Amino acid sequence: MAKKRKADDSASCRPRKRPRPTRNARLAAPAELLALYYPAVASLKDFILSRLPPSSRLRRRKIETVSSATVNAPLDTSVNAPLGTTTVNSLLNTTVNSLLNTTVNSLLNTTLVAVVTKSDPATQKLRATQLTAFTQSQRAPTNKTSTSPSSQTCSLAEVVDFVIWVLFQRGPRAFGKPRHLLCNGLQRAAPSLNANPAGNSDSLLCGAGIVRQHPNHNVDALKTGPWLDLFRLLGSHAEAIFTALLLDCAVFTSLSGGDQNYYQLSGTPISDLKLLRPGRPPCHSQSAKPLERRPTDIGSLERRPTDISFARSRILYAKSSLNAKAQVRFGLKHVHVLHRYHHWQDDLETTHVMKHIFPRQFGLPNVFTSGPSAQGSAQGSAPGPAPGPAPGPAHGLTRLPLPDFTYREDDITAANAHPKFWLPKRLRRGPMDLVRRMRKLHAACSYTQLLRHYCPDAVQPTPFPICAKQPPLPPPQASLPLVSQSKPCSLPHTSPAAHGLAPSTAASDTSPSAHGLAPSTAASFLPYATPTANVAAFCKSVILRLLPAHALGDGPAGRQNWHHLLHQVDRFVHARRFETLSLHDVTQRIKIKSLPWLQPHHSPRLNANVARSDMAKRTEILHEFIYYLFDSLLIPLIRSNFYVTEAAPSRNRLWYFRHDVWRKLSTPTLAMLRLDMYQPLRSDQVRNILARRSLGYSQLRLLPKAEGARPIINLRRRLLKSVNGKRSMGPSINSQLGPIFSVLNYERLHTPGRLASSLFSVSHLAARLREFKAGVAPRSSLFFVKVDVQACFDTIPQDRLLDLVDHIITSPWYKTTRYAEVRLAERGISCRRKFVNIASASTAHPAFSAQVADDLAKTKQATVMVEAGNARDWQRRQLLSLLHDHVRNNVVKVGKKHLRQKSGIPQGSVLSALLCNYFYAAFECEKLAFLHTTNSLLLRLIDDFLLITTSKATARRFAETMAEGHPDFGISINLDKSLANFDFHIGQRHIPQHHGRAGFPYCGMTISTTDLQVAKSRRPPTALVSYGLTVDAARAAGRAFQSKMLRALKVQMQAMLVDRCLNTRDRVMASLMEVLWDIAMRMHQYLKAVRAHDSVSPRLIVGLVGPFVKFLSRCVNRRRGGQAQLHREHREHPITRKQICWMVAVSMEHVLLRKQSAHSQALASLRSLKMSAADGIGISNQTLDRLVAHCTTAFGDYVY
């Protein structure tokens, strides 16, 4: 047998091994974000290769070559070229070589394509036919011919125009346009659209009826540049690929600014989409759909109990209900359904009341199946304050504000599918008897007497009988003397002290004195608040008297149900400002089978085994009943009897004031406001002003302080308007002022010199200090002077301010638009959206484009930026007229009276800070020009002036100039709040002097008076640490805890604290320890609140060490200040990860050591971690002990 011939080992004969594709790490984070919205995400190169037919091997090889080759690299396309393709190869070689000198290589590799839907062959064939007909119709009027290569039937511009035409054809027909980025700025032709004063309207598609109102950078970018080169490279397949790319996908191009940032070029804006699986990891089996804000099908949406949170923010800032004598009426308001239907024996009225309690069973809009905006007439009720942010995913349909269904008469009238007496079968026996009994008990309940008993005005403590451990059954109805509900319980309309209104000192675990804090002064509102425990006792007593004894069952199961329900009511009342409960929290421990009224009429006995469908129906009915109990009974009960507000000293803690007490406290303060700042308006004046302006009026409320109260004007609240007899929510005043704010911000960025020494946030302080420190000789004496302007917003002269703005807004036309920033949040299972207004002085160019996004993305990471598509052109006179109306005619409603502001600018306006900065910058240029030297640094945050100088004479002159007073600018200085680090007098007044080695305080920070080191001010606390928390225990409590702690660390860890150009290594480590110590105290209080109703694993605490060390290491070693290299001292004496790990472990250990009984396992792990990190840490024991002693002293007065 012949020997086998050895195989040739030459390179040309060896089989070519396909190289493993390298994974581009740059695409990881953006692709993870897009996967939350789209079922498939790929690079542009992979998308094109998937759309090319298998027979097009030559095109595939060219795409691979272009995407993998480097710029100006020679190409070899002659290998294995088939015969008869020499001409084609020559043409392609020339094309490819030219493409390598462009950005096509980067375009193919960095552009992401998110597939929304995949078109079938029939749709592709239909599109090809329509494209041919469209291009012929577009060329016919002008007799143009295609300029594309011979293998292509049309040009790229024609394909893009065809896509726009198709989008308009399948979009809304009447007065609308498709929500697509290629349609932004375009509109169907109409006579009114041709009269654009700016001259931007021109025809886009001949005979298609589409005109251009505003520039569209995305359309222009797709028709030129690398996209045109790529279109030519694809040859005959270009039309089909680009049509599918623009119609079936969303395109995201990479931005050079920042890290992993993308700009959406085409497709439905990602900010308008909803998540494929809210709150869950990405799943590639679903399709992305636009966010439907008005679903019409009641069964189209199903919310779980965990997704339904009570709108607890509606208890805030409620108005009192008055009787004919202008006295407070307690109890439920007269519009409540239990008041309007008071014949409890009437079954027809009982049926009507049941429509409010069980709307889902009657097919009415409800919280379980209706969308967040499907409110119908529920919006027409007197709205409470806008719901605050609910904890949970930042972007998803389940966490949007839910409607107020307290008043739903219009919904019942509109839903006339059944007769008035019709009742669903499952509601005909037990539920109807329950509601009938509730109505009878309501008629016999004395709300006023219960309020007097549980929430008195007396000085002596008032006990309440409800025990937290063993809740009793409902007490007999005759246990308290009955008083007519309409009888008011109020005091004459004068000051509290004049009538002996004494502060409430009832025993309460939430009173400040119970924790050793100093009580408020006599001028404060807070001592007159009702203790929260008394309010909870009142609410529980009302529920006990309204619900029948068998409402939650009998026997041990019934007692357990009662105990759980009353405990949830107590939690609801004691919760902080932004906390709430979910329906799942309230119902999860209620034994449903023990409730007799939920049984069908044919059920043989209680607690018997039931079918799955029957249990589902019982659960559904119970959920509706419990939701009504909290949302439409408990919340209105609190609103009608108490004024609930937060206070400046206690942050998120809520204070409950009886309405009659609050009226007597607030009346003198409001009377002083009418005299000093506002002038009353007659009813005819109010009608005339509101008829000719679109801004409407704002609401004023009082925020209690340690002494007195501060007026707060809410300009963010949407106004209730009536259009054609229908009440709807209009835009807020701040949203209508958005264009002016965008224009002023545009002028601020283009002419920064007009703002002089203004600081727009404390974070801008570091750059100014670094620059000043670099120009000052070492060891120079520094003199600090701080002054504060009294009531800056209320004393600014309106005429002078408006004249100043006339010289700032100079362009005849401005263009405004809005863009969105979308980024990952919460471990990649949800995302956050941020909408930003932007303006430009040119109407010929878009205000937001890829070039603008590049500049904005320099400081961002893993963010997708997309235009919102609401561009508008503004004339200068329009903007100035709107601003004049806002400043001169600021109408405020206090109670039932309308007032107009006489002087100053409106507080709470989105323009206030910016206008104040411009105005005081003009003052600096006119009065403080002597400070423009290299040895002086003037800082100003709104109205807080701080001068740092090396000249004592300059510091004295500055203080004397400010103390003179300047009526033409409305400036007067409060000398008692001024501060200096040297001794001097102004006239007969002595300026308070800063003593000691502690830093000079300024805006929550301290600045060293010797070397300008920066630290956070650690003043003695005025409230408990727990008052500043917002505990989210509704779902995923452990994950929410770790997310909130890491977010709190990021908020407190300001860049200037670890800036080695300003601070020494010891100062940076001390700042790190202080921040970690503060976070550890918050962590303990957070876990204490969660542990009250759920178990907590010690791994949650130890699991925070790794994320903390990672984040702090990145912060400490980050380059700042535009330096090419880190500071020399930073390189020679770095802060290592081991040192940071030791600081994290020590801070947590020392804080939790005072509560070691609750954290024994976590403390053992932290001690072990501390010992391992201390080995070879590179810092002396004396330094470590000094750091611990410093934090122990700084936080010694904190109560946690």
C-alpha cells in the first residue's frame, strides 16, 4: 500500500481559522441599558451582516474589512476573487480605500441598533414597491435623475424621505405627528404653518404635504457624511437595509464626550418607551412598546398589590372645612359619600355607596386596572397636593401617581351599563350587609367628641385605651356621649396665647423632649402640634367605630386581623414625609378565610377549603375594601381634622396640627404678610388679571421653623382649569417659565462675565479656592468676612431688575427644546430619566443636536441622550412680556383671598436664583469693583457673601461698604449674622468674630483660615438622625437599603472633600471618616425601622463594605481640576484601598458598638475585617487613634 502524501504546510494551503471576535467592553453598559427597552440590540455592523443575503459574500467581506481595518491601511481584495469580478473589485477597492479615510469604520463598530420589530418578507416587498413609486413621484415635478451608483435605484436622501413619508402615513391623521426622531420639526402642511416669522418653514417632500417647521439635525446627518458612504458601499441591498434600519429599529451613535455615552439618532425616543419587564432583569422575548399614558381598556392593565402604594402625600397641607359661622367643622367633609347619602336603611343608596368601595366589581375606573391618568371625573375633585415621589423603580408604569377616587360621581353617571339598583352577585349578601352596617355606625359616630378625647388642647396628658399588643373589639357605641357631627369645636379667631392655647405636652414617643432635645421657643408653632401617637389613636378609634365587629372575623383569627390592621394604621400615621405603605403590606397577614362576609351565599361553613377561583375572588374584593379604607376613609379623615406639614428643624418628620389650632397660629403671620409684602386685590381685579395672563396664581403655605414660620410659595403645582365644562390639570407656573429659564441659562453660558462672583452650587467652591490658593504666597495671613443680605428675594427692586434683563436677552429670536438623559439605575433592573430644557439664539440651527450632546456628555457616563421633540421659536418681546407679567403680577392665593406681591421677585420660582445672581452681580460691578485684585477672592451663593483676602484694610472696606445699605439695590445687611475672623467694629456695632482652630463656616462647609482646607460643617444637630431618612420597606427591603446607603454616600462625598490640591492627606482621611460615620448612623436607624416589621440579615451591613470601598477609592484617585497628572503629594502619599477598607470597618464598628445587641454578628465580621486591613496599612497607630477620637468628638452630640 502506497504511503500517504504528506499535506502541504504552506501558509496558503492551511485552513484559515476564524478569529474569535473581540468583545468591545465599551458597548457593555449602553447595551445593558437598551436591553431594558428593546428585545434585541446589536452593533450596526452585525445588523448589516444579518440583513445581507447569504449569496452576497463579496459585500460581507467588504463590510468585515472596513470594520476591522485601521485608517489609511492598504487593502488586499484580490485573494480568491472569482473570475469576471475584476471590474467590481476594482470599484470596491477604490470605494473601500476612500472609506477608510472617513468615519465609516467607527460608525460600524460603535453605532448600536435596537430592533423593535422584524418585518416579514411580504412587508419588505411592499416597501420596495412603495419606495419605487415614491421616488418616481418625487422626481417627476423636477425631472431629476438619481445620482446613486448604477446598482442602486435611488439615493440615500430619497430613502430617508420615503421613511418620513411612511411614518406620517401610519401616524395620527389629525393635528399630530408621529413620535419619531426623524419627524421632529416636521408637520403636515396647513395654511397656518406657512406664516412662520422666522422663515424656517419650507417644503420637505414635493406633493407629500409635509413641511419643515424647525431644523432636524438627525435627518441632515443621515443624508450626508459616513452614512452616505456606507449607503454606497452596500450597493443594491442598501435600500432594503436602510429602510428596515429606520422603520423597524432605533439607532444610537456613540458620543466622543464622556465615557460610554450615546445619542439616539432615529426611532421612537427611548424616553417615551416603557420597560419590557419593570423591576426585573432584561428579557429578550418581548417587544418594546411606547408608554401608553391613557389606556382605554379597563382590563388592559393589572396591578399587583405590591405595585399599589397609597398616595399618603395627600394628607399634607389640607384646608379646613368651615361652617356658616366660619368655624372649623371636624369629621369627614360634606362631599364624602358617607355624608351625602345618610339614609342607611335605603338599599338603593347602599348600592350607590358600594360603587365607591368596590368599583372594580361594577366596571368603574379603579386603582387595579386603570392607568395612572385614567381618572375621568376623579380629576375634577378638589385636588390635594401633588403626590410626592414614591419609593421604587424610577421608571415604570407601576410607580406613577395614582388618581384620587374619593369623588367618583361623574364616573358612576358615565357608566350606565346597568340599572341603578343592579348589584354584582358576589356583593349581594355579606358585602352589602357590611356596607349597610358601616353607614349606620357612621351616622352614630361623633368625630368631634373623639377628637376632643384623643387630641385635646389641654396641658395634661390624655390617655387612650387602645393597647398596641391586644387590640380590643369595637367598643359599644354608647361609651362616649354623642355630639352632633355638625357642631364645631373651635376657638375665637385670635392669637393662641390670648385664649390660653397651651402647647400640647401629651406623652408621645415622637416628641422632641422625649429624646433629650431642647424644646422649641415660645414663638415656635411646634409646641402646639398634636403628638403623633394621639393622632394614630384617634384614627384607630374611628376605624373601630366605623367597622362592624365581624368585619375582620371573630375569635383568635379575628383578633389577629384587627391587631394587624390597626398596626398598619399606626405605621401610616407615624411614617415620615416621603414614606408610604403598599396594599400588600396591609393585606398580607389578614386571614381571608376567617372573614364571613366574603363567603358566597352557598358556602357551607367558615374556614372550609375553597376553590382557587373562589379564593381569588375573595382576595380581589378584600383588596378593594382595604384600599378604600385607607385611600378614601383614613386619608380624608386626617385631611379634614389636621393640618399636616413638615418643619424646617425636623426635615422629614411630619407634624399634625388640629385645624382650629393651625388657624389661630397662622392668622397673625398671614396678616403681617399682607401688610409687608402683598397688597389685597378686589374680585374684579383678580378676574381681569387672570383673564389676560396664562400663568394663573400660586398657593402660599407656612413652614414652621424653630421660631415662627417661613412663607413658602408653590409654583410647581399644576393648576385646575375648566375647559368646556370639563376640569383638567393645566401646566404649572414654573413649567410655563421654562423657556425664559432656558434662555437665561444660554446667556449665562455664553457671557459668564455678567455673573461676577456667583456660585450656582457649593460644588463650584473648590475650583475658585484652588485658583486663589495657587496665586497666594504660602503662609500669608488670610482675612475672612461673611455677610448675609436680609430677605434678598423680597427686597429686589422690580423695575431695576427688569431693566437689567432687557440688556441680557438681546437676540431677536430664540429656539428652545427639551432633551432627555436616560441611564441605568438600581443594579441594571430599571433606569432613570432626566428632562432638561435647552435654548439657542439661532433659529436656523437646532438647539439640541449630536454636537451639542457631545459637549454636554463630557462629565457623564453610560448615558443615552435623546431630543424630546418639542422645539419652539420665541421672539424676544414674547419672553420679556412673560417675565414682566411674572414679576409685576405675581398673584398669590391665601385662603379665599388673592394678593399681589408689591416688591421683590417670587420665591419658589424657577427663575429666582438666576435673576438674583444677575442682579447682585451688577451690584458687585458697581459697588465692589475694588475687590477685583489677585489678593482677594469674593464668593457669593445667592445672597451669602464671603470675602477672603490677604489685606485687612480691604476686608474692613468690604464690610463697611456692605453695612452702609444700598436702597437702590434693596440691600441691607444683618450684622448679627455677619462673621469675621478678626476683631473690628462698624460704627457702634461689633461684628461677631470667629474664634478657635475650627474652619470658617460658609454654606454648610468650613474653610481653614490658614491654608484654605475644606471640610464639611459638623454643627450640633437640631433633630434626630432618623428624621432625615426615607425607609422603603414595601418590597425588596434589603436591596433598597443597600441602594439608599450607597446613594447617601455619593451625595455626601463631595469632590472638594478629597481634593488633594486643597486638602492634606490627614484632612482627606478625616473627611472620609466623618462621612462614613454619618452614613453608619443613618444605616443603624434605617435597619431599626425595617426590623420593626421584618427580619434583617447581618450580611446586608457587611455587604456594603465592598461597594463603599470601591466608590471611595474611585473618588480619592480621580483626577480633578484639569490636571494632566495627580498632585505630587497625592502620588507620593496615596490613600490606598486597604486604608479605605479600614476606615469603613472602623466607622461602622464604632457606631454599631453602641447598639451591639442588635448587630452582634455584623460586629464580629467588621472586627475581623478591621484587623486584616490594619496589617500593613502604612499609617501609624497614633494617626489612626487621632482619626477615631476626632469623629467621636464631632458626633458626640448626635442622637441615633
